[in-house]
Amino acid sequence: MRHKYLLAALLLAALSQQAQGQTTAWRPFRPGRVYTFAQVGVSGNTVSAHTLRVDSAYATASGDSIYTFNRLLRQPNTSVSLYRKSHNNLFGARLRWQPGTSNYYLETNAEPALNGASVPTVLLLRPRAAVGSSWAASTQPALTATLSSRIALGTSAADSLAIFTLSNGQQLTMSKYNGLSQGPQWLTLPAVGATKPSDWYQVIAPQAGLGAYDPRQLFAMQPGALLGYYLEDSPLMTPFGCGSGNLLRQILTRQQTADSLLITYQEQQRFTYSGAPYCGTPAGTVVSSIRRGRWAFSLRTGASPQFPMLALLSNEYRPIPTTTITQHLNAGNGYRLTTASNISQISYICWYNQGPSTGLYGPIIDTTNGIAFTTGLGPTASYDDFKFQQNFYCPGGSVCTLPPTFTALLPSRAAEAATVATLHPNPATDAATLTLATPILPGTTLALTDALGRCIWRTELVPGQTTIAVPLTGQASGLYLVHLATAHTTLTWKLHKQ
């Protein structure tokens, strides 16, 4: 078995080297790039786009090289709100190339249940054929292709654009450098005289690696950056909102290695509960303690433990780990590109299995759960019972005025400690008393350290306490630190011993 895997690895390496050697050759799609297409006729500064890539490579027994497109979810005929798994992407299931030639075949699987062809489709493109020459391009349906023209592009002296005209009137275009630049949706090839499908065109040049899905682009925030969010709790079970509030997050550190990115942050929220029926929380406003967290990313795959859906392309899917038999899916949902600024908004959604025997995925009780990311800002919105929407951003190193809704959130550690408790007398002789504004929660400890950080006293606190004596008997005069540690944060007070 190990030998089989080794042979497969060697084959993939050989195909990769072969592809690299052909970087200046005509090729509809190349591995290691993200392609972005939008529908022809849709205009505007911001467009909804479809992203795809060729995912894997292998060789056939006859020596042809096969590159498969990433698989995705598509809507079947039966419902516009439900999806099925599909082997076909926007321009087919795979690209086949005959080494030593410039013959490229785009191939689709038969998928009539997904509004696709009832028989497999194969389209032959010959970008290096003589201009004006024709060939049999498809047998189902029977179509010929003609290389109508091949013109130099102004973007590069060495780049050219080939235009193919099919006998049914459809046209496809291919750039020598950037690959297929326009083609029919789902590679649908109607017979002569039949209605033609929509065409899709390449919005931006193919991007190497993860492209816009690279965590370094999505999470470009630097230490010191402040991000503010509006929060809302609107569960489906009640017509009344359960509350709303605001959260302020600050980026603390950013560490990058050759293959990973690690970001740490702190955050605090103020939330006002409505006390509405079925919400389970009495009315009132609660300010949380300052919490710390981190985000980790692979720079090779884009994967993140905190965001398991990251790096999925348009309608691409990945199982959600679950303990039940029913398998749900995370899926790429939308990709919106602002072409002038090259800012992307990428959203993901959770689709629920509608039944083990149906093969259908969709919302549950007409609700959807999802999250959106924006270039440079990380997560900017969520779609769930508990929603958030980013509404404030201050770059690291900048001085910004906080909106009133975020006032008093993320105070300095000293200021936060002063609001939580007071320490008196200070200076003290034999003992000091820490008096808390609210009762102690379970899992809280109190410790005393000297100026060198050595712990000289520590105790587990009893839930409900509001006053704690800090012993100083037998300790030398000088500066000490009192540390109150909860499950979420640690606060510190200076204490002087006389």
C-alpha cells in the first residue's frame, strides 16, 4: 500500500513539473490558481462572482493528463432552495490534455437531476490551430469549432487572445497567460438553433495560491487595531428579540511563520437583555469581563480551527463534524468583488441534510446559519439566531474616536481593576482587604506575589464572596501585587507593605 501512495505522489509531482514547464503555453486552466468569473451582462463596481480551481491531477492509461475541478453544491430542478452535490463546476468536471499537443478537452458528467445534460459533454479547444481552421469539437450535440481569430493583447507583448466560434453560434475566448476568459455556464452546449445559456467572463487575472482566500489578506489587521460590532439575539422560537449590544475587539499580536499565521486579541461586550418570553434571561444590561482569544491559520490551505469553513470556494463544501448520523455541510455561499479596490466579501453558510435518502441540502425551518469575511477586516457579519455586524474599524497605529456605543469597553487594565474591586488599606501593615463590586464566581483564585513575581500566597475563593483578606504578616516591607484570576481574565492591584 505504501508503494501505491509513493507512486501516486511521484505522478502528481511529475504532472506539476510538466504544468510548470508549460506556464507560457496555451492552457484553459492551471493548477495552483484561483479563477474568478462573473456573469456577462451584470455590471457595476461590485459584482457577484464565482471562484473555482483545478483541484487534483492524474494520468490516464493512454497518457493524457487530467485536472479535475473542485466539486460543489448545485440547485436541482425540484427546488431553488435545496442543493445536491455535483461533480461539475462552472465549466465542467475536468480538463483533459494530450501531452505534446495543444488539444484541450473540457468534460462534464451527465447530471440531468441538476438541470445538466443527460449524457456526458466533451468540448475540444485548439488554441494553436491555424486561424480560420475548423474541427469536430463535440459529438453530443454534434458541433464544430472554428478558431475565428487570435490577437495580441495590450497587457503583454507575449499574451494573445484566441476566439472560438461554435457552429451553434456560441463563442469562447482563451488568453495564453490567463486561460479561459469567457465561456458558457455549466459548459452547456445547445444544439444549433436552441436557446443559449448565460456566458461567464474572467473578472480578474487568476491568482496564485489561495488568492483572495489567503488569511494574510482576509485578516490583514495589525496590532492595536480596534474592531467594533453590533450584536443582536433574535432566536426563531420567539417573535420578540432577546436583546442587543455591542462588542469591541482589539488586535494584540500578529505572528507569521513560513506556513502559519497566529493572531491574538482581546474583546469586551455590553449587552442589554430584553427579558422577553422564551429568552431565558432577565431584563438588564451586562458588561462582560475582558476576554482573550486567538485565531490560527494555515498559509498552505487557509484552514483555521476557529473558522472551519475558511478557504472554501464558491459553493464548495466540507462536512461539519457531528456526533449524529445526519451529515451537514459548510459551503461557500457568496463572493462579491469590488473591482476598483479589489476588496472581496466572502460568505459561508451551513446547509442541513434534508434526509439521508434524499441527497438534498438546505436551510432548516427556513433559517440559515452563516458568516461573512471582508478583505483586511476578518469576520464582518454573521447570519444566525445570534447575529453580529461590524460597524467600526480603526487601523493599528491610528488614533480614532470611539463611537458612543463602545464607550468604556476595553478600558486599561488598571481602570478595569478599579471598577471590579478596591484594595484597602493601601499601604497596609498586617493585612489588606479586597472588596469586590459583584460576588465571586466559581473558579476564581486570589494570589499575592512579590516584586520579582514570586508567589507567596494563593487561595481558591468561595463563590458569592465579596470581601477577601490578603495576609501580609511576616512579609518584608515593599511592593507586592494582588492577582484576581477568573476563567476569562486576570486583574492586578499594587499593594504596599509598610
